[in-house]
Amino acid sequence: MSLLLLFLAAFGAATLLPLQSEAVLLGLLMQHSHTVGVLIAIASLGNILGSCVNWYLGLKIEQYKNKKWFPVSVQKMQQAQSFYQKYGYWSLLLSWTPVIGDPITLIAGLLKEKFWRFVLLVSVAKVGRYYCVYLIFINVF
């Protein structure tokens, strides 16, 4: 059950929902009920799949970006689009960052980034982030 919670927290955190998965990961690391590799793999998989949802939404919902219910403001979309156009697909390595990471993954879909490259770069970013959380954990606790 705890692995499912971690997966769902990581998945949700990677979408445009305002969720955090690091606290769940840290809690499970403190319990020592699962190996570090399993925890990082589950969190990473959920987070990567959540980013894939953003990419897909970017492909399909451009016509809705000016709607009131659209989850990203026009200003944030323009910032992310400018950033993505300036730095290209390498900006996906920042998909782990708060605030700009999720819009970047949405913009990647909007700009029709190749899915294989998207998954590769987002995977590096997401696995790297959770591994860094683990390294900080072992140095603090």
C-alpha cells in the first residue's frame, strides 16, 4: 500500500497538480520497509508517467489554453515556451524543478517534441532528483 501511495504522490506531483512526493519518499526511507532502489524506481516511474501525461496534454489541448479553467496561466505558458524555444529539448533536464518543470513538459508536447527524447531526458531528470533526495537523506539522518 505504501508503494502505491508513493507512486500516486509522484504521479500527481509531475502533473499540473500542486502536490509534493519528496515527503512521501522521505517517510518511506525512514521506515526502512523497502529497499532504496525500489523506492527510487517507484517514485521515478510515477513521476515520469505524470510528465508523459503533461506531454500528451500539450499535444492535444492547445486550443484550450485561453480558457478560464486551463490549469496553467497564459503568462506561465509563455514563459515556459520562451524558455523551451531558447534552450530546446535540453530544458527537459529541468523538468524536476518546482514551478517551471511541469509547464516545460506541457510545452514539450505543445511544440511536438519527439516522445522518445522527451522520455529519455525527463527520466534522467526525475531519477536524478529522487537519487539526490536520497543522498541528502542519508547525510542528514
